[in-house]
Amino acid sequence: MEQVPLTLHVAPPLRFFLPSRSRNQDTLRIDHDSGSSLVHIVQSLGIPLTEVGRLRANGRDVPPTHRPGPGERIDVEPLALPQQAPTDPPRFLLDVHLGTLARRLRLLGIDTAYDNDRDDPSLVAQANAEQRVLLTRDRGLLCRRNLVSGAHVNSTRPDEQLREVLQRFAPGLRPWTRCPACNGVLVPAPLDEIARSLEPGTLATQQTFARCVTCDRVYWPGAHHSHLARIVHQAEQLLSTR
């Protein structure tokens, strides 16, 4: 197939995905197959389409299916934030490497599905069936053709990962309402219903309990409460400034 020249301007927030030799370049000049669509061209550079906002050819908006002609200038722009999710409030599905992030999102009351033993096709199928945003650090997973909604998590640090997701989607927070272990809903647990399952020391020092309606785990403000409360406070502060 004929090779045609193309000029691409990749917006700075998206250059993270480019090969290291290209990240400081304002303009890329490439040759591509005349039959290739923009979605193929952009993703072949390492940029998942889930991370892209507008695509423009010679100054006009074009869809990802656009097939550029010789010499066209293509502008690849980032998403406008906050990003719209398939549902309001947004629901998430996290891949196997984001377990800590999953627990923190659940701590904030955000509907977050997670399983530490799922393959890529199962993740895509679940995300689509349940209208969840698939969060992952795997670019290849985000480039799967049938994925409806996904987002790349850039950082490897849970604190920064949480900040990324909150800034990108600005979800409403309902702290302490979901089970960190299974994502079930937490409800107040009267002491007389759970006393037999608690240690004497817990009964002597705690007065407020919650129970997960899905897995029956019981929660109370324990030794890690101050750390968790700090995570909640920082998340609330972050979203209050938007």
C-alpha cells in the first residue's frame, strides 16, 4: 500500500505515551499507509484512543475513522476534564495491578469492581456489560477495539493514582459507605446483632460499627482510622477546589 507523509502535533499532556525519543518534539513527521485511519495511526504511536479528546485535520474536527491524505496536519488533543463516564455517578473496574487504588476508591464510596485474577478479555467484557470505566496502566488493554470506556493510570504510587482518577472524573464522594474488601454497601450494625463476632477488647473500646450487606464483614474505627480519615479529607479537599 502507498506510503503518504503526515504531520502530527501531539499536545503536551499526551506526549507521555510517545517513544522517549519523540516526547520533546512539538511536531512529528511520519509516513503511513494511505488506507490507515487516525485511530490506527494514533495508537501505533502508543497513545490509546481513550486518552484522546479532539482530533483535527488541517484545523477541522474529524472522527477517529478519518483517513488522512498526503501532507495533512493532524492535531491530537487531550480530553476535556472532568471526563464524562458512561454512568453518573461513574463506576470503575480496575485491573489486577491496582488493588490499593481499588480499596481507596471504595473507601470514598465510589462503586469499584476489582478481582486479582482476571484476564484481559474478561475485564473488557465486564467493563462493557456493567458500563464501567476500565482503569489500567496497560496501554495494550486500552487499545482493544471493543472496549467502550477506559482510562490510563499514569503513576505507580497509590496516592498519585487516586489523585489522577479524582481529577479526571470528579466523582461524587460518599466516604465510609462501601466495603473496602468486596465493594458491597455498608449499613449501621447494632451492637446486639454483632457482639458475638467481636473480641472483648473491641467491645470495650468501640461504640460505632458498620456491616457489609454483601460479605458480612464488620467495620469500626480501628488503629488505621486516622490514616484512612486523612485519605478521605485530602480527597474531599481536592474536589472542593475544582
